Amino acid sequence: MQVKTRLSRRLAIAAAAACCVSLAHAGLVDDVAAKAEVGKPAPAFTLTDTGGTTHNLADFKGKTVVLEWFSPYCPWSGGESRGSVHRNGKVKSLVEKMKAVDPNVVYVLVNSTHQGRPEKEIARDSDAVLATTGVKLPILMDYDGTVGKMYGAKVTPHLYVIDGEGVLRYQGAFDADRNSTDGSNYVLEAVTAIKNGETPSTASTRPYGCGVKYKR
Amino acid sequence: MRETRTMRPRAAPNRLIAAAGLLTATMTTVATAQLLPGVPASPREKGPDELARMSLLPERVGIPVGGSAWVLVRLAIEPKWHVYWRNPGDSGVPVELKWTLPAGISAGEIRWPRPEVFRTPYEITYGYADEVGLLVELKASEEIGTGARSASIRGDWMICKEMCLIGGADRTFEIEVSGAVEADATDSDRVPITDSEAFAAIARWQAQVPVAPPEKMKLRQMVEFPNGFRADANENAGVLRLSGPAGRFSEVRFLPDATPGTTYPEGGPVEGRVASGRFEVEVPISVRPGDALGEALRAAGIVCLGNARTDPAFEIEVPIGPPTAGGSTAP
């Protein structure tokens, strides 16, 4: 299991590096990784979840994919607080509503937290959060931060919605009102628009949350 | 109507000072955040209710009928921790105040003092360390009756060092509505001073709040779109240009607001230049009308001279609308 995890991570890095090098050659980026942009193909990635399963973005072709940047330590994400979208029921509510609109929607968490802690500890703490929420979601480990930087993920929670063609359709906040438990929801609106063959009316918002503590 | 008002007794500041000394507002604290999982609790660690302690000045607010009064919400912040400005920057959440007020009393927007810039290897954010005072104006309607009423405020904040916590507190306080003041009353009659400590603190924080540029300063603020502006375009590239007298200051920077649809360069404040006593700041902006969330498009923020919290800072706001001749919009 451990070998597989390490190998797939190496593959993911290789894939990510290949992507960025080609973009850099095309003159789209300078020294930093390309940021995902709404309306353009979402950057490809391969990451392994805390259970050892490998996920490739291309595997989800034909399905709407929601990526949520996650940290077990941030009080707006998985941290123990009333603001935690995982602990206060917001994620559960969102997933249920999305499934009602589009049963094939894929919702995964991406964890780019490094914070100077061992990866195993972060994975264990992440699993512990999900064990309390009643919603089982894969937690994709991005310990090196390669995918997070490629997407320009700034905070947890920072959400991305990708359509079945692999095009990024929404990036930004989890919802419009961080204090509501069931407020207006940009992500649900994006998933609904995509299901109806429309372009989401709100494509980009300012995410709120804790800064992603990337590997330095 | 006016005659009725002038017949009412005037506010009696001296008597209110005495009253403030005798009466103490009821204070309650509710700690709402907990330590993060995996972080062992030790006796040395403070909870978020101790990392930022909220107090209200004055504790007994005097407002004349039809008048207003400033209230200061003060957060005393544990060393090395910080809370956030109205635009937190790369991450964070602004301090939030929710008022529960008696009928006839309303609260204005928070007047935010000039923030500090926090730089970490991960991000650049705007906020306050050590202490912050947030000023809010309470207003009494013309119809409100005189007398004391109780009110309360709920403060919520995200507080960070290397990690972040969510904290909050509740405070109850008293509002004393006094008789309306005479039309020719002086400012000190209009805003009854009930507490000299509060008066000093309010003045201290008021001096740190960015102001609208005074007319005589002739601060120029405009947005240009070199390739034109189209409301139906996915994205419009523009420049916010600011210029004005720099006084004795040799440094100038622009701190953007969070304005839906308009984004500013990454990497924190935009530094400008000072030459021959004038400052100039050029802020590249990107305007995506589709991301405006129903709000009017604008470029906004504060322009700050010098480096100290008390150095001058000015509110900037340029509406972005249909293009005028020359492809630019100006207020």
C-alpha cells in the first residue's frame, strides 16, 4: 500500500511537471505553475486518497467533478469549530442536494496541507474528521502541493467545479454566506447549470477560509 | 416639530458622566471556538476567547433623540496573533459585528482603521495585531422616546498565528436616549460624552480610519481600459490610476478592497512612487462583469501614505460603468 502510494505520487508529480513545462514553453506562465482558469480545461492530475486508491481527473470524463480543498486543522474546513463546513452539516447538505440534481456528480477533497507535519499524521487527522460527519468522501493527498498550486488553491475550503468535458466552470467560495447552514450555494448552482447544459451564471467568487499551508 | 424638540430638556453631559460611573453594563462572554484536533490542550494554551478579548466603549451609550453616537468595539489581541480587515487578503475572514438593538436605534457600517500587512511564506493578508478598535455609529430615530434600554452585540472573528481559530463574544450594554438637542447646539452637545476614557479611545481610533479624500487635496482617481470596456466581455484589462499630493511622505501603497468582479494583482499591496511631492499609483485590474454577484462594478480600496497606522490613508472608489469618451471611467 505504502509503495503504491509513493509510486502514484511520483507519477502525479511527473504528470503535473509535464503539464507545466509545456505551458511554460507556450509562454502562458513564467516561473510558477499555471493557475486553473474558468472556461479552460482543468489541469490534469493523479492523486492517491488516504485509503490508497488512485484518482485521475481523466477517469471522471463525462461526469461533473467537484474538488474541495480541505484541511483537518482549519476551522472553516475540517477543524473543530462551528464554522467547519464538514462538522456543521453544510457539506452533507450540499452533497445530498447535488445528488438530487445529478446522481453522477463526483465530490472529492484535495488535501495540500503540509504545515511541517508528517503526511501520515495529516492523513490520519483528515480521516478522523470525515469519520464524524456521516459523509464519506475520498481525501486526495497532495502533500507536495503540486496540484494545489496548479489550481491556485488559496484557502480551505476552496472549491472547483469541472464539467464532463474537463472544463473548469466554477472556482471560489464554498457558499455565499459563511454563517448560514444552508444558504445560497454557488456550487449547487454550478452543478445544476452544467446538468442543464448551461454555463453557470456565477463562475468565480472570492473564497473564504484559512490559507493553504503548502510545503515550503 | 422643531419647537417641540427645543422644548425638550437638553442632554446633561455632567449628569451622564456621573451615571456612567454608577452603572456598569452587564458583560457576558461566550467562548465558541475550541482547540483544533491533534493539538494537545495544555494549561499554557489560551482559547480564542482569551486570544482576543472584546470590550465596548462606552459601556453606557448616550444618544439624543434623532441624533447619533460613536461606539468603539475594541479587541485586545494576544501577541503574535492577528484578526482581519474588511478585505482579509489571500485568506482569512473579516471581523463581524451583529447588533441587537431596541426599536428606533440603528447601527452603521464598521469604520475600519488602516490595517497592517502580514506576510508569511504562504500568503499576504491584511489585519490587526495587538489591538484594534472598530468604530460604529449608532443612530436614534426622531420618534424614539427617551430613557434607558438594553442592547447587545455579537462579535465574531477568525484569529490566526500559524494556525487559525474562530472566536466570538457577546456583550450587553445600555443605551440612554436623552432629549433632542437644540438646532444651534455645538458638537459636544450633539454627542453627549458620558465617559472620558471612551472619548479618548474613540478619538484615538477615529484618527486611524481612512477618510474620503478632501476636496482641496485634488486626489485623482480613475480607471482606464486601454482596449476599451465591454459589459458583455468575459474579461476587461484596465488600470486604476491614483495621484495626489504626498505631503512629507515618501512612501505610498494601495490596499484593495474585496470587490466582486474586479480583481487586483496578486502579491499584496500595490506600491506606488513619490516624486516632487506627489504620489502616483498604478494598479492593474481585471474586470469580469459576469462575476459581479449583482453588485455595481467598481475598483476600490485605500491608498496609504507613510508606514505608521496613524499616517494618512484615503478611501478610493471608482465606479466602473459603460465607457466614456477616451475609454476611461472616472468618478
